Amino acid sequence: MTDTEKMVRLNLDLSPELNQILDELANKIGISKSDVLRQAITLMQIMVIAKFYSTLIPISV
């Protein structure tokens, strides 16, 4: 991140079960819980884009 980029702070309410999953993922991968969430958002974005393009270009196997 460069000096010109700013982070946005979010507050998030999670169930104890989701918080446990987040803790386990962070520990297994060796990153922070915030980084797990950032990567999850990126993966979700990729899935949405892939779904959008798959409707435009049908691929049959």
C-alpha cells in the first residue's frame, strides 16, 4: 500500500461460529483475520466476474 492509498475501517458483527472459523483460517494460513477477509472478498469478486462472463460466453464440456 502506498502513502496515497487510505484504508477504510469497518466494524463487523459475527456469530461465535463464524468468528471461530475466521480464527482457524487465520491461524492455519498464518495471516491476520483482516487479511483472511480481504482475500475472501477478492475470491468472491473473482467468482462474480466468472459467473457474469460464463453467461455471456457459454462453455460446454
